[in-house]
Amino acid sequence: PQPPVGPVIFDEVYKDHMVITWKPPLDDGGSPITNYVVEKRDTNRDLWMPVTSAITKTTCKVPKLIEGRDYIIRICAENIYGMSDPLFSDEMKAKDRFSVPDAPEQPIIKNVTK
């Protein structure tokens, strides 16, 4: 089949996992897509780590991330004839969207009355 259609959308991003979505291939190569193979790679490393190879939907939770690291995701479509070329995501940092705010700055006295 052809590769899945991008872009890879990061629906949710947290310090330890992400939820991604993509679109199915435009051409399934004459046989229905049986599953997608999703892998992740820490941009500091060369090794692709499996996320899942049994998913049939075009959405996936990517678990076991290290906070503060950048990741790239690659997704291949598979059918009875084989596996497509991969769709690559942009880099995304594993971090919570919200964090504790900084302390307020020192107040400035503008006026003093008796």
C-alpha cells in the first residue's frame, strides 16, 4: 500500500505519553489495510522503538516517553501484500501543556498615603 497520509497530528501531548492521529493511505494497493505499524524514536538516538503493530484505527497512544525529550513517530500501513513506506511526524517534545507558574515579581510601590 501507499504510506498513510499526513500530517501526523498530536492530539494530546504529556510528559510521559502522546496521542496521535493520521489518515489512511490514498491507495491500499488492492487489498484492505490490515493494521498499522507505529514506532517512536528519541531524536537523541538512532534506534526506532515499537509502539504497536496491531492497531487498525488511525489513532494511537504513544506511551513510555521521557519528559523533556523530543520524539519522532513513524507509521506504516500493512496489508496482505506487505508494508508501505513510512509516514514521519514532525518532532514533538514530551511535556505537560500546563506547569506551575513562576513566582510573581517584586511589587512596585506607586503611591503612599497616610
